[in-house]
Amino acid sequence: MSCPTTIKISLERVEWYLMDMHDVYVSFEDDGLDEYWFDPDSYEQDKGVVSIDSSESLEHQLHTLLHEAGHVVLRANPESFRSPFPPLCRTTFEGRLEILREEVLAWDKAEHIAELLSVRLDEGRWKNSYKKALEKYARWTTEEIQDDEE
């Protein structure tokens, strides 16, 4: 999928899905953070925001938005989310492994969301996107621990 119009339509589908089905707002901004943010203490009142860096390519924005939508789906029920993902400290190896595990699952959910919304993805570029993102998390998981131990 390389047609900018097709990608824009797909971005809109995912954005509307997040707003209609999950009450999550999407913000496209230059230097957006490419993340899903919410306050766990007020989740029932405010489901959060997905921030997307609009200075990136449209395809990158779509891949990122789908991935962040995967996080939204995983966290849609806070009680069921806490069971497989208990709150652990980001400065422990166990905590970082759980974050990495959630990242993998969010990419898996993203593929299901794409199918649900009939968003066509170039399989090779999609795989490159998630491999690149997961590689960063895998490195972070171990590099931070090495830095903490010194």
C-alpha cells in the first residue's frame, strides 16, 4: 500500500475506530510522541490520547497508530489487563520483560485491528516496522539493566 489517499483513508478508519469504540482521541502533531497515554487513576472518566508524529511518512503513521490501537485494546478493561500485566517497576528486569511482552501483544492486536477495519498492509514493510520497534525495546530491556548494575 503506497497510495497516499489509501493510507489517509486507513488512518481515518483507525482513528474513528478508536474514538467510536474506545473513546480514545488521536492527536496528529509534528513531533508527536507516537504513544498511547492515559492516567490509570482516571481511566473511567478519560480513556486517554494516542499521539502520532505527523512529520513521519503516512505509512509510518499508520503502522504506529495501529500499534497504539493495539495497546488501547489490550488496556480496554483495566481489571483484566492487570491480571496478566501486574504493575511492575520499569527499573527491574521483570518489569521490563512485561513491557516487552505487552509491546509484542500490541503489534499482534494491531494486525487484528487492521483486518477488522479492512486496512491493507504491505506485509514486508509492516514486518520491518514491528521488528524495528521491538528491537528497540529488546535492547532497552537489557541495556538499562547493565547501566543500573554499574
